[in-house]
Amino acid sequence: MLDADSKQIGVVAISEALNIARDQGYDLAEISPGADPPVCKLLDWGKYLYEQDKQASKNRKKQRTIEIKQIRMGLKIGRHDVEVKQRATRKFLEAGNKVKLTARFKGREMARPDLGQAVLMKFFEGLSDVAIIEQPPVMTGRDMSMVINLSKQATNQPKQPEPKDQVNAQN
């Protein structure tokens, strides 16, 4: 048996251990029932549960949930629209999220799945320096989608600031 300060008291009968716990204002908790004889400890059960809950809460705060962001586009997407969506995708990846790229088929475009795959792969080429393909393009209904994630090489490199347009100051 252990006391409240984790100091060993010795082998004590159960009735005597319960009396000691009651006299000191503690609860008797069985720590390792498989031992011979079983090991018990004097502790404040309410305080113990509070500390367990607090530790679990602290562990939950440290966990990072990975979200899957989705970028949707049609097969006839313009170059500028692709660049805008690539910048958004880059931000999602750098924030630690996975990105699902989706190409939407309309009407007769359904007969040309190769065009959807070409759009997705062309879109990915602009991100190939920071991303890897986690799931290749797959056709589901009227959509073709693929999942990309941040590459290991990109996570090891220091983040470089984007160059901003500078106005030439001529004084």
C-alpha cells in the first residue's frame, strides 16, 4: 500500500487500509490489481479525475486535425483563373491541409475524361514544387478528382516571402 505522497506503507489488510484512508480523508484506489499482493494507494479521487480531465484537454489542444479543402474547376478554365486557384491551393497546403482538386464535367464533356485528367495534371504542375499526388485522378459521377498533399521536401525548406510588386521610385 502507498500513502498520498507515494511512500510505501507496506502490506496491509483491506479493512485496515480502508480505515487508514477514512482517517486521513482519502480514497483507497487499486493501482495494479495483477500484482501479488495488489497495490493500492491513498488519493483524493475527485482531484485525480480533475487532473486526468485536464491532461486529456491539454492533449486535445495539441492535436492537429487535417482538413481536406476542395478546389473545383471546369474543363474550360482560363489561365488567370488557374493561377488564382493555385495560389489558394498553395496557402491551403502550407497551412497543413490536404487539397482535393475537382474537375466538373458538363454535357458532352462526359465523353472526354482525358480532358479532365489533362486539366488536373496541368493544374498540379504549377504546384509540383510543394505538393505530391496522394490519390491520382479518379472519375466519380460527373466529377474527376485527385487529392494532393504537401511534400516532405517543402516542409523542410524555410518559408520564403513572396515577391511583391515594387514601384520604381524615381526621384
